[in-house]
Amino acid sequence: MTALRKEQMTAEEFLAWAPTQPERYELFDGSPVAMSPERVIHGRTKYRVARTLDDATDRAGLKCEVVFDSAAVRIDAKNSYQPDVMVYCGERVPGDTIVIGNPVIVVEVLSPGNAMKDLRDKLVGYFRVPSIVHYLIVDPDKRLVIHHARSEGEVVSTRIVKEAAIPLDPPGLSLETLTLFDDA
């Protein structure tokens, strides 16, 4: 990701500005940051994660929706992230929604250009959002998932999963990790 030379913005200003831009951005500490082009493996993995979560919500009969590579999560007044995939539960949002206010699960797929932000900055940021219970970082190169889960109080538990199902409760579904990775 490359920082854009622009004056500091609030999340509110950013969310009004970003949809009018030809490229995609996230907001970090008040500064818009351009999102880099992605490798094909990154796109394939994002799609597989979204499809797997969508299938899991259907199987579980949950009133949840999977949002794939589109809407943002407002972290605070100076930060807004756009996860690769997220799941929220409840009433379906209108099609023109650009911010999901109550995600339960957020997913980022690692790439060489975003690893530090996903592993450090976004980890701290996402868990500042009260509704987020699970933050999954998917590494398509190492074929593993780092699962961060909110526990009691301010405790966040972490586990690294290569070839097992990850229970995601709430909302009450299971993610099969073997379905996330490209066999090619």
C-alpha cells in the first residue's frame, strides 16, 4: 500500500471521498492509503474464503451475509479498513451501503505488500470494533489461517490452523480451511 499525499481526513470525510476515486483506498491514522494491485492467488483465495463462508452460513441457517471485497469497516474517527471478506448478521443492508457497522467476522488475505498492516495495525484496529469477534488472516503462500478470536474482557486468543475446521461462534458456523487454498 502506498500513502496518498493528501491532508488529514476524518473517517466521515474519507467515506464520502473514497467512492468517488478511480482507485481503492483505506484510511490509516487520517491518511488515505492506496490499495495495491493483487496477485491472482490473492484474488482466488479471497473468492474461496467468501464462497466457503457463504456456504457455511447457508448450512447453519444463519441470518448473516458475506460481504466480498467491497464495503468498509469504520474503526474510529481516523481509521477505516476494507477487509477482503466480512460477515455480519441481522437485517440485510441496502445495496448502496459502503460501511458495515456490525461485522462479526473480518478476513484479510496476506500479500507481500500488506503483511505488516494486516498482522499488526489491522489486528489492533479491528478489535476496537465491539461487534468483531473473529479476525482471520489467510496466508495463501503458506496455506494457513491465523485465527484471532475475542474472548472475555480484552483478551484476544490466537491460533494458527493449517488443515482443520475453525469454529466461528458467534455466529455459529465452521470454516473448513482446506477449501480456502488453490491446488495449482
